Amino acid sequence: MEGYGQTMKVAALLATLPFLLYSWRIFAREDPGRRDHTRVVVSGCLLTVLGYILLYRQNSQALWSWYSCNLIAPIGIILAAAGYPLARMKTLLPTGLVFGGYVLMGAASLITVQWPHQAGMMKAGLFLKQHDPRAICASWNAGIISYFSGLPLVNIDGITTDEVLPFIANNNLFDYIKLRDIRYVIDYEEMFKNPARRVRGGFVDPRMDRCLRPLEAIDGDSPVWWGSRVRMYEVVRGCD
């Protein structure tokens, strides 16, 4: 269902291109000035969407849904320009059919739980809220855990914490953990078990195995992610 929905969304986006070209022809006949302005604005939006896709394609494994807020405005402008020929028609039937098609495609996503394992991060956050460790905690996937715990977790994947980037690039993330006096790392066991994630995260370092002691899993009965659960890891004092 999920793959089918994604395919339909891509097909719907490509289907707007003929309507967009037709809109420009209408603008050219009605008002050359409007044509030029429309082309500038819509072209800018198209380049923005393309730029984000290329950026995250190089910076991540995919263009995840949580990055899409940056694309709402430019895609909305593109769709508005593409829908202009429909809006000029005397009947609302074509517009209703197109709108209904988009609603149906969106409904397919709404009834599908795309990332059920993320409930584990929510429950981990609630666990921390109830058992405040009174110490600095860190995580690669810090957003959901931090929100539900109410604690300021240190993000160690470099997305929101710029100062960690040199440590990641030099493969000495453990030095940053010591520098910030981080006492607990909270994340999925997958982050430690998967060699590719360790390379990308800058912690192909035996100290991460030797000096981070796994404690209890704190994700309740949530679905696992790559066969792993959310666990607390205690940074052993004096270990190096």
C-alpha cells in the first residue's frame, strides 16, 4: 500500500506539468507581463523543490516526510499555477475530479502507519520524564525522545548541533561525548550494531563499545526497528 501510494503521488506531480505549460500559454495570450511573472515565480518554486531533493539525497538516505514542510509553499504555488486552466472553466466538474483524486491519494497515506517503531521513541521519552536521570543525555534520534521527555537531549548526529560535526568527520564522536560530560546515550541498538551507521555517524571507535554500558530497554512493548529496541547506554566514568 505504501509503495503504491508513493508511486501515485509521483505520477500526480508529473501530471501537473502539461497543465503548467498550458497555463503559461494562457498567460501569454491574456497578459505578457503576467506570463513573465508567473514563469519567474513557478520556475523558482520548481528549482526550490529540485534543490531540496538533491540536497537531502546527498545528505540522507531519502527525502523523509518530516522534511516536507519546506516544500509545502512552493508545491502549493506550482499546483495553483497548474490548476489555473481548470479554474477558468465554466464547470467545476474537472476541478472536483482532480481535487478528489488528490484526496484519495492522501487518504491512502492516512490509513497506513508508516513508521510504527517511532512509538518506541515516544515511550522512551515518557520513561525519561518519569525517571529523570538528572544528567546530560544524548541521542542520534533526539527529537521525539526530547519532546516527550521534556529534557534537552544533546543531538549527536550533527543535524541540530553544529559543534559535533568536526568530531563526526574525524571519527572521534566519543571525545565529544566526554567533552560535553554526557552520562547517557539513548537510542536504538541498531545505531551500535550497524557498521554503516557507525561510519556515517563518526563513531567507528572501540571506545563506544568499551565505554558505553547497555542498560534497560525503555520503549515498552513498541514495534522494534531493524530488530532493535530503544535502550539506555551509560557512559562509564574514567573509561578511555
